[in-house]
Amino acid sequence: MSAKQPFEAVIAAHGPVVLRVCRAVLGPADADDAWSETFLAALRAYPELPGDANVEAWLVAIAHRKAIDVTRATARRAVPVADLPERRSADSPGQRDLDLYASLAALPRKQREAVAYHYLAGLPYAEVAAITGGSAEAARKSASDGIARLRRAYPATDQNGEPS
């Protein structure tokens, strides 16, 4: 059995991947809360984690459960607003990211999760299947279908924003 890293090193090493997954699954508004909840839960469970465990896959599985919790909590509460926030223009910085999040959010849940866990977290399809349920083949199909839909909705551009 190998020695485990200090938990601070785990956060430094895997925090960005977990945040990207949370953003892809939940969108930018709820991602920070899910990320925090993921690492709070992981901190409590980390002492019992075997030293040879795949820490990244373990964290993504926790993030998956926290994303479900956030989604359920959000669905249960109404959020009234006095005024709608102004939308950024398409030329403003960060708009492409918001468009990508909107495109990810429009995917069916299984496709969105498979894309996030495989392409953003870098998990193999077998581990994606273990997190989301089903087989590795089903996870591969969901990711493939999701990427195909994203390519149609979010065409490739060069660094200047021109179609490539």
C-alpha cells in the first residue's frame, strides 16, 4: 500500500479538474458550491481511503453526488429577482465560455455527465460508467452523442473567433 498525500496536496492536484466537472454539469452559478461540498465530504472520508485508490475518480464520484444534491435543492426553491441582469454582448470576454456552458446545460443529463467526466476530468469510460451507472459502452455512446451535439451547437473557431 502506498502512502497517501496530505489532503492539501490532493486539493491542489485535483481541485481544478473537479471544478471543471462541476461547472460542466451544473453551470457556473452552482459549481463553486458543489466544489466546496465535494472537498468537505472528501476531507471527512479521506482518512479511510485506501492508499492505492484512484483519487481523481473518487473525487469526481463525490462531485457527481454533490451535483445531484445541488440540482435537487435548486429545483425545490424559487429564486425571485426584481430585475433581470444585463446580458453581456457576444463580443465580451467570457461569452464563449457562457455559450459553452449553455450548450452543455442543453444536453441530456447522461450526455452532459459523460462529456464532463470523460473529456474534462479525463476518466476512462469504465470509471464514468461506475459513477453514472450503466456500462462503459453506454458511457462511450453518451459521450460521443454529447460531443456530436456540442459540435453542431458550438462550431469550432480559430483564436480570432473565425470559423475554422
